[in-house]
Amino acid sequence: MAKIVLGMGTSHGPMLSTPPDKWDSRVPFDKAHKAHPFRGQTYSYDQLVDLRASDDLAKEITQDKWNARYAACRAAITKLADVYAQVKPDIAVIVGNDQKEVFTDKLMPAFTVFRGETLLNVPMSDEQKSKLGPGVAIATPGYMTPQLAQYPGVPDLADHITRHLMANQFDVAVSSELPEGPRGHGVPHAFGFIYRQIMRDQPIPTVPLFVNTFYPPNQPSAKRCFDFGAQLKSAIESWPTDKTVAIFASGGLTHFVIDEALDQRVLAGMQARDIESLTTIPENLFQDGTSELKNWIPVAGAMTSLGLDMHLVDYVPCYRSPAGTGNAMGFAYWR
């Protein structure tokens, strides 16, 4: 039977692939957005500045601090890539989300298993990049190849996972070819980040699993995501092969408004294998980019079922404004 030999979680936000002297390039977006979710409510940029005045976030908005935090993030990514290279799994399963890069309001499944023979990483044209929001185009090399790249899928494992999930109360969607998004049939950035920065452009056969973390009304709950991970572990271990498998979580932590208390609750819960702490977080906290914590929770569910301990490589809250906007970055592995 297949053996799970590695679990890994990494943030994938644009700040990780943006020079730190350009970290404020996304602030115009922050100021224009009128409804930033934060601790169960929504606020404008100016309201967040007032609300978080006592946090003294001005000390976080300096070039020296940005340089140090960027360096820490890059060191953590290097560590994860090195661990992955040491383990050398045969196959990867990546849990990630899509931000209307392939799925749209026309079709937005809660869970999707990709069962195709190949995936494509499709580069953006200059015209396409010009239509991106502030501070996004500069980061595209972090998850997008300069030329068209093709990655191998694992249809046999994907179908085995699907059959197991269907037999265990998870009615999942399947896709043998990604829907045609704005770049054609290209993989979303959550997956491209793993291929480029953890696998270092040397991808192994992969089963991508999509979780709709972002978009109401069919976002799976935290408990549902944890249970999904436990069943994913059982599915992989019952696959009749001698292959070794790594499971990745791509996304998070809290953003676009950083909430260090929520991050620490999630990280501590995963480290302690505290199922209740992870699965009873109020659902209204999992909104916007923070919802990507639900890509980590299935991996935590799988690793808890395996009895593996989480090794936290680093936690780096990367603030870009006195409103507390930015991206808290997390990097961890189980082995």
C-alpha cells in the first residue's frame, strides 16, 4: 500500500515573491477596498487604522523590518524545499484553493479532485498582467513559469481518492481538465507556488485537491475540512502501490488583515493535535485570504490521523500598513 512520508504547509502570498522595497505596492488596493474582514466584522482601511492604533503597527512598517521579514520567509521556503528534496516522495497531493482563476460563479464546487493526465502552467501576457490589481504582477514569477510548463497528474490515485471519499460521506467534484480561466487552463497560484518554489521546477506526479475556501455560500466548515483530511489519509494508505506520498497545504495564514492571535491558535492546535481547537473556530473568521487556513486543516487532519508531530519552521507576520494589512506567513512540515 502507498505510504505517506511527508506533510507540509506553506504560505504562498505575493509578498513572498515581491522585493521588500515594493511591499507597499499593494497598499492602494487595501485603501480602495471598503470591506476588510477582521475578527468577524468588516472595516474600511481608515477604520482599521483607528481600530488598531493601540497595536503600534507603525514599528512594523519600516524598510529594515521588511527586509528582515522577507529574509526570514525566504529562509523558511528554502528549508521546506530542502526537506522535500531529502524525503524524495514519489507522488504529491496538493491541497489548495482557487481565486476564480479557473472556477467561477458559474461553477464553484466545495471540493474538487483533479484526475487529469497533465496540468499546465500558463504564463501571462503583458496585457493580462496589466489588468491585475496593485502589487500582483510583480509577484507572478513566484508561481508562474516564464514559458509554458507541463506537469504530470496521477489519474489512478485521483480516482482512488474519489471513490474512497464518495464511500465515506464526501460527495466531491472531479475534473480531468481545468476550466478555462483568464490564462487558459493554467494551474492557480496556490499550486504553481508549490511546483516552482518547493519542488524547484522539478515537479513529481501530483493530484491537486481544490477546496472552496473563499466564496460563499458553499465553503466547507473547518470540521468538514479536518474530516476530509482524515479520509484523505485513509484513501492514500489504501491505494494498492508501493509509492511514497507527500501531502501539501498551500495558502494562509491570516490576510489581508493580519490576526496573530488567530494564527497562533491554529498553529498551536496543529502542533498539539488539538482537534477541538481547530474545528471550533467560528466560521465567520475564515473569510477573504484568511480562509486559506482551511487548506492547512485537511493536512492537519491527515497528519493527526498518522500521529505525526508538526515542526514549525517559522511564523512571520508581514505587515505592510498601519491598518494591519499584509500577510502572516507560516511554514511547517510533518515527517
